[in-house]
Amino acid sequence: MAGTCIMVFALMLYGCQKPDFELAVHECASMPVGRACAAAFVVNDKAYVFGGRDSVGATCNDLWLYTPSSNSWVSIGATPLKPRLHPAACVHNGKVYLGLGFDGKYGRDTCYHRDWWEFTPSTQTWRQLADYPNNYTDRATAFAADGELYVGYGFFWNYRRDMFRYNIADNRWDSIDVEVAFHGFPTRSFGGTGCSCGNRHFMGTGYYRRSLNWWGELVDGSHWEQRADVPGRSRTLAASAATERYVYLTGGIHYGGVNTNGEVLQDIRRYDPEKDKWHWVAVMPQRLLNHVCFAIKGKVYWGLGEDDNWHVSNKLHCIEE
């Protein structure tokens, strides 16, 4: 009943349009503190949130644990990493690889973090790895694919299309010349989102002179192939997560260009890789950007982030397939 009420109220806020399929939205336990521009990752059916900015504007380096079975949050405390916004994180074989991000003054090299770490949740241990090859590390996209890690499309003083493959065994970064295989693929961008669904690896949205709605698949670790554009408003600073069957894209902000005001979004779009098709499946109770999204056992969770008044949120919600 609570999920239905949330959906009805959200539809009233969003307008008279209705999703293609209405998945009920459920409210989960709120994180004890607000947090935006953080990274989230899942290990052993538990979610972690690292870094970001709190509700008073302080940049953080702490780690929080969310356990769905008990619907509860626990603070793990500070990490060896420096505080940062927009860190990147991905998971392989029960270990987390994270780092990068930004804190300080735009355009100042030392404010763009290049450090890269391995975190083992089972032992709560950290190990620093080889630094990222360049300082385009603000709002980079990271995901694990076929036993390797891919990171790229970050921001420094400008946008780039750099993509690097991290070799875990050799602790080495290799630049890969990702072919632009279709018209309309951004020559450079940042603020996009990506994740792996099964053995397929997707990325899209972001910003280059305006927000974007492109969606592509990384094939053979060497080139992007065009997939169906994200419908509705183009967006940047959205968040995504994948179940075994679908990719879910949540929120973000739409910018028509440098001289336009942004519109914070609250739709949830579901991508079916088998059919290369998108559906609008839910409306979030809040308009959100700079939020987190993760999936555990067929449930997709999203929250934290900032609303359309730039207030930092501590709320968490979920939908179930």
C-alpha cells in the first residue's frame, strides 16, 4: 500500500503522463546522514556508499554499509583515501576498485585525484594500486567487464574521450583507442553512467555542450556500437544499475545548452538489452541528480543525491522487478 501511495503522489508531481509499466516504489531506511556526489557498489548482497558531499557542504572520505535484509545502515568510518566528490568504483571477484574524483578548485591539477585502491570487504583491508594515467578524473565512468576494469570519460579542464583498461593481475593501466563506431556518439563527454548487464557492457548519457541521450555497448573491449537512445529528456549526472535482465537509468539533470537552466529529472527508464528497447517504468518521489543507484537480488535501489533545490538528500527507495 505504501508503495502505491508513493507512486500516485509522484505521478501527481510529475504531471499527467504515466510510465509504460508501473513498478511500485517502496521507501527504504534513510541513511543517517545526507550525501551527494558519492560512489556506490555492491559486494555479497550488501551495498556500500563512499565519499561525496554531506548536507553542510563538507567533502567526505567515509564509508557506509546498507544491508537490505535488515533495511539498516551502519557507518564503517573513515578510509585511507582523501575526501572527494564523484569517485569511481567497480567490483570484481568480491573486491572493490575505487578512487579518482575531485575536491578543491576546478582546473587545479592537484585537486583531481588519480589514486586507485583495492578494498576487500571481507577483511576490511585497503591496498593502494597504480595511479590512473591522467587527471581527467572528475565524474569518470567505471565498470567491470570480462575480468577487466574500464574507466574513462572524465573531466579536468575540458572533456575527453579517454578510456583505459586496468589489468588487475599486473596492476597496470592500458590506454585503449575506443573506436567511435556510429554517428552521434560524443567525441568527448563527462558525467555519463555505465554498468554491466550479464556479459554485456553499456554506457551513455552525460554532457558535452548540452546533456546527451546516447547509449552504446562496448564490444570486445575495443569499440562502441550504437544502441537505442535513451528516450525522454537528455540527461547528465544520472545513475544506473543492472539486474540479471535489465539496466535501470534513474534521474539526472537535463541541460539544453550553456545558456539554459537545468531541469532535474525523476523518471526511471528500463533498458532491455535483448530487445534494444527502453521503457519508462516508474517515477521517483524526488527529482534527483548526483545520486547513487545499485541493484541487489532483483531490486533496484536509488537515493541520496541532490534534489531540484540542490538540497542534499538522505532518502533511499527501491523498485522490484
